[in-house]
Amino acid sequence: MPADKIKQLEELVSSVLQNLDNFYSENSRLNQRIQVLEKEKAASSKESNRAKDLLEKMKQLETSRRKLKKDGSTVRIKIKNVLKKIDKMDFV
């Protein structure tokens, strides 16, 4: 094999090895990034679940508030009716 062909082959092998090293480095960097993103995803999912729980509690509180408001209105009407009846009574 002529010397120039051997030299070209050495350069190609060197280039392939350099590219392979670059790919391994990039793969390692990407795997680290995946781990970071998975941790962020887990934290985000946890926060999302917490927010859903809080939203559900807020809905329950709003339902309770409406019921109390309705009950309060009903009680006020009953008290007014009782007071009217008392006013009509003759205590002599």
C-alpha cells in the first residue's frame, strides 16, 4: 500500500475516533440533561397535583359558602316572619 494511502487511512481513522469521542461526550451531556428534565418534570407534576388539590378544596369551600349564604337567607326570612307574628300579638 502506498504511503499516501496509509496516511489518508490514518487521518480517516483519527477523524472517526474524534467524531466517536464527540458523540460519546454529546451523549453523556444529553443524558445529564435528561436527568435534570426528569427531575423538573417530577417537581412540576408534584406541584400540579398540589394545585389540583387546592383547587378542589377551594371548590368545596365555595359550595359550603353558597349553602351557608342560602341557609342564612332562609333563617333571616323565618326570623322576619316570627317578628311579624310577635308584633301582631297583643300582650295585654
